[in-house]
Amino acid sequence: MNGQEKLNELRERRKLYLDAERELLTGGAQSYNVGSRSLTRYGMTASELRSAIKGLDDEIEELETALEGRKPRKAVGVVPRDW
């Protein structure tokens, strides 16, 4: 699988997660019981969905950066010292 195919797959997966989050937030019940039967709609909570979407956003950004030939972001920390 080349980089562009992987990028398209990640974008499609992100869209599915966003659709699931939208459905969950617009009144989709997660689980309920009727008599002795129970139904669970999603295996993920809203916070797990948000975390998965954030992770996909990060992966997509990294892959786009690599495909465009730019250098990836680097985190830089500054430690103040009192001499």
C-alpha cells in the first residue's frame, strides 16, 4: 500500500468515526434494556471516539507532511534555569 492509498484509508476511517460521533451526539442511545433483552449500539464511548478521531487527525497530518516532502513538526521545550 502506497502513501496516498494509506492517506485515503485514514480519511475514510476518520469520516466513519465522525459519523458515529454525530449519531451518538444527536440522540443515539448507547444501550438499553427491554425485559430480559438488552441492546448496545456502540462499543465506544464519546470520549473514546474523540480520542480516536484526534489520533487519526495526527496520523493524517504526519502522512500529508511526509508526502509533501516537508519535515515533520518537532516539539521544542525550554527549561528556564536560575543561575
